[in-house]
Amino acid sequence: MAALLALILLILPAAAVAAPPNIVILFADDLGYGDLGVYGNPSIRTPNLDRMAFEGQKWTNFYVGASVCTPSRAALLTGRLPIRNGMMSAKNRVLFPDSLGGLPGDEVTIAEILKPLGYATEAIGKWHLGHLPQYLPTKQGFDTYFGIPYSNDMDKTPDAPKGPELWKHPKIEYFNVPLMRDERIVERPADQTTLARRYTEEAVRFIRQHKSERFFLYLAYSSPHVPLFRSPPFAGVSLRGRYGDVVEEIDWSVGRILDALRDEGLAGNTLVVFTSDNGPWLIFDEFGGSAGPLRGGKGSTWEGGMREPAIFWWPGKLRPGTVQDLGSTLDLLPTIAAITGAKVPADRILDGYDLSPALFGAGKSPRNEMFYWRGDKLFAVRLGRYKAHFYTRSGYRHRQATAHEPPLLFDLGVDPGEQWDVAAEHPDVIEKIRKLAEKHKASIRPVKDQLLERSPTALTSQAGISTKVIRLEAAN
Ligand code: MG
């Protein structure tokens, strides 16, 4: 009997892998923990994401690997903290249009682990992991790419007004952001009012085109990052103003993609994950989002900067419900590897865990800690329900970090808003977290800072993204 059971247990995972599912990752930009209806927002309507959460799993302790765009994206695609591959640095927080670096070619992405299994792969939307030719998605395991190579607020033109006017009344021509297909610029400036719609059409086309194969779709929306653009049907529809309009258009997009999966009969064989790259950009007031009950936002290591809405959907496979276990975008690569049978790179440290037990209702998430890096410093560590801050600093504006000795300590179970320091009551917890932090820091090796080098000639001579070329293309 025991032998039979062992045999069954041996066969089960193999059977699961025999029909590996399609994978779809939907990644919003600067969407806060409190910005979806299903996460309690009273003004923004998100019926498609609400339904996705109802049919799937809503995670409430789910973290990104960094509180700003570039390092957070690197963490998701590689399962590694960006401090390990040079995608987080003390001087520059993200890549800029004149940056010379990018995600190193020897880093292994989710797309690259799935390619050997025969997956069709496409990246759509904001990349922000290097715009020079050697760093584009087509060099990181994606067959095709359609999107903008960095943030939608970059490449400001001389006509762009200074100050709040730019965010209150943004115009497409103020942001000379290129739209690319594969390695070529196809439009500049990108018509940002159409991006969410065109990303969606591209995604649905990709799904239909590859419905008889396995596919991996990575759709990184370039919104609701400021400047806030939406298509005409969504202008003025939300109680929450321009920001709400943009989130409601993302919700529409998610609905169309899930509909396409249902229509093609793929819902039972596709894992869809929706989350965001970092918390709300609070310095923009009503044009930024909300972290709901959490403290702080984008750029900071308070919970509002790095805890995100996260919805997993795979009808008939996942155990529906709310999951309070810890999870992270760092876990997506190992989880996808476990579900599909893909191989994870064995020659490097990964910072993720296989979340399958929690997804399939077989057990708890194996993640019990989270490391909150900012620049070259480990600012905070969560262990179980407790989080210790060794340093704090607001997301933007303040130039100095404040060191805390002893560290601030919050019980995130009773105090997710990080209001009441309980360090004095729990010296034992602080000691445990201190040891964990030291062990973790000892595992970090110095690497080349990919965000450091910038050159004014990058755009014209080396980037392949030349303003001159683009104007020629536009004229044709
Ligand atoms: Mg972002």
C-alpha cells in the first residue's frame, strides 16, 4: 500500500507537467495596493479584476523585489534580487533614456526557461530593462516585442510645461517616447492614448495565434504611471478622476484577455497572474494611486512601496480564496518552473520560492521572509509577521536615510500600516531578524552597476533609438 502511494506521488507531479499550462503575466505600473475594487477602493470600478480574484486567489501579503520600475522588473523576470545583477544601484534608481546598461545577457529570464519547452513568448508594453539593442526583450528569450522601452514620462520635449501643469493636462507630444516592434521603432512619440488598447489587441492576437501551442505572455502595462493617458471611451468615466479612468481601462484590458482565453477554451490550461511593479507615486497627489491601509508608496521600503495587489487565476486548478501567506514576484520564476517542468538555473542564487503548495491548496507558501533593499543598502527585513526597519527614507524628495538602532519593529499582522513600534517588547525577534539580515547580506557579491553609466550620445550613436531616424520613419 505504501509502495502504491509512493508510486502515485511519483506519478502526480509528472502528470501535472505532462501538460504544462500557458503562462500570462499582467504587470501594472505604479498601481497601489488600494487601487482595485477587490482591494477596497471605493471610487475605482474594476469588475474584471474583481471577478478574476473571485474565481482565483487574491493575495494580501505579496511583494515586489524593489520599490521602483527597473529593479522590480528585473526581479520578476529573473527570480533574483536586483542587487545581485547590478539592476539596483546607489546612484541611479532606474534606467534613463541616456543609460548604457541593462539586464545582463547571462541573466536567465522566465521566457528563457520556457523556450526549451517549446513555448511561444511575447513581451508587450513597458520594458525598462535596457533599451540598447543588446538588452531588448528579443535578447532575453522573447520571440517578439511590442511596447515602449522605458517609462512613459521620459524623453520630455522642450515644449513640455514645467510643474503640475504637465500632469494635469498632459499631451502626447510632450513625451518623445518611442513605440517599438521587436528591435525597431514604429512610432515616436508613441500615441499614449491608444497604448492600453493596442497592447490588449496585441495580446489577444498573440493568444489566438498560439492557441494550439504553449505560450508565455508578459504584458507590462505602461500605466497608471504618470502622465495619465486613456483612450476616449475611458475619458471622464471614473469617480476617481483621470487616475481612475486609467485603472478602469486596465481593468477592461484584463477582461478582454480573460475573455479571449475563455473563448478559445484555454482558461483551464492557463495560469494568469496580475500584479504591479511598485506602489503608488504619492508625490503626484490625485494623479498617483493609493496604498490603501499601507504606509508610504513608490520609492520607499514602507509596505506601500513594495506590497502589491496580486491575483492568480487558473479556473479549476487553483483553490479560490484569499491568501494571507507571503509571496513575491521573485517567486514567479521558481513557481512557473515547478508547474511547467522548466529548469531553473543551478549556477546562481535565486531569491524565489515555489508557491505551488499555496496555489493548489496543498499547503502553505514556503516564503517566510522578505528583504527590502534600496540602492546598496538593506533597509528592512520581514520575518513572519514582524518587520524591522534598519533605515527609513521617504520615497522621494528627502535626500537622507534615517538609521534606526535598535531598528523599528512592526507587527504587520495587527499593524499593516506600520504605526506602532513594538521593538522594546520583542528584543528576541529583533535578534532573529538581525541574524537573518547578516546572513543574507553575506550572500551578496559585488557586480557591475548597470544603472550607473549614462552618456549624452547614447540616444544618437549607440542606442539605435535615434531621434533623427524616428523623424524619418514618421515622415515616411
Ligand atoms: Mg513603476
